[in-house]
Amino acid sequence: MILRKLRTTIQFLIYKLSAKSSFKVHSPYVFKLYTDVILDRSPQPAFSRIEKQRSGLLRQRSLLETTDFGTGANKDNYKTRFRQVKNVTRYSSVSPKLGKLIYRLVKYAEPEEILEIGTAMGISTLYIASAAPESKIITMEGCAVIAEKARENFNHFRIQYIEIVMGNFDRLITKTVNKFNKLDFVLLDGNHRKEPTMDYFRQILPKLHPGSMVVIDDIHWSKGMEEAWNEIRKHEAVSVSIDLFRAGILLFKKDIAKENFVLRF
């Protein structure tokens, strides 16, 4: 844990030294996306409601018997343990800054069909749903107990149209992706290891199109995630990749030059 935090700190310093401002973005499309969407700090009514819900969860000390199929399982197929609601919320949910960015990106992309891999307590899902109330949204969560807490949060917001797929992503990803005609927006925030992340990208790839947008969380969380990010961004289908350190954005437009941007956020 200490070594990972030290590595992340070093990678963040490297990012800060290499990240560019809008003045270095010469692509008109990416410049507009960066200045009008990524850097936008305009408040939205949904933000305070979602963050109020998060604050309530962060005060809950009740225990959940959780099942982890991802990094928390280490080399095992899965691991169960008891965790407080507040800790699941603190360590497994997107930050307010990233949640608001996801909201803005969804608003900008205007997606009809959305897949989220990694529901956690549903904070990121609430940001997505608030930005796209008419869209088809399927979110995947490995732990059924955590998924039920997310459902409680959706019900609190009176959101009934989100479908939650519960269980091991590796076993359910193909069937879940096949529920979509296309994928307009995808948030990958599940198993934070290289091979599963690469597999999820391969699974969604056939459903992506020139207007699709994919956001990958925690791209610098570990060496494996960085390797996955670097391989994915170089894929021939990816036209533009944007590294914001905490998350990466992938675009698939056909009419712009392939380029990787490391931008301040």
C-alpha cells in the first residue's frame, strides 16, 4: 500500500510537469471539449443533491458483507470481508470533481445507450443519470450487497430506469454488452488490473462508433493500469486520448488526427 502510494505520488509529479494547458491544444475539436466541458466549473442543481447523498453515506457506520472480484481479492478468485458503508463510499466512489466531470461529459456527448462497469455505491451512476435522464443505462457491480445499497440511492432520487447487473464482470461482460445496439458512453471503473481492463475494452469495442466516448478511471492507479491505458490509447480505433491523471478519455472520431493529450485538470 505504501509503495503504491509512493509510486502514485511520483507519477502525479511527472504528470504535473508534462500536462499542458489549453494554449498547447491545437486540435479545434479537443480545444472546445477541453475549455467548454472539461474545465467548466459551472454549478448544476444535481451536484448538491448528489453530494448531499454522498455526505449521508459517509456518516453511516453500518457493516456490509462485501465480495470483491477485483484488486481487493489479490490472487484469489474473490474475497469477502466486512466493510463500513462510509468506507465503501470513501474508497470506491468517484470524487466530487470526477463525478461532476462525468456529468459534463455525458451532457456533451448526449448518449442514448450507456454502460458503466463498476457501480460501487452508485454515486457515479447518479451523475450519469442526472445528465442523461432519457438514456438507457446499465451499470455493473460485482458485489450484490453493495449493488443493493446503490439501488437504495437510485430509489432515493426516484430513478427507476437504471438496470443493475450483479456478479463477476468476467462472466457477465459479454452478455451485458450484447444488450446494447451500440455504446455511446462507457465508464470503466471496475477491476483495476491490466488484463481485465484490456478485456473489457475488447468486449465493448465492437459496439463503439465514431461518436462514442469512453472514460477509464484510475489510469495511473498502478503499473498495470498504466500499461492498460497506454495499450488502449494506441489502439487503431482510438483517434484521441486525453490523460487527466485520475481518468482518461477516449474518442473514436474518424475525421481528426490521432493524438494523445496530457492536460491539466
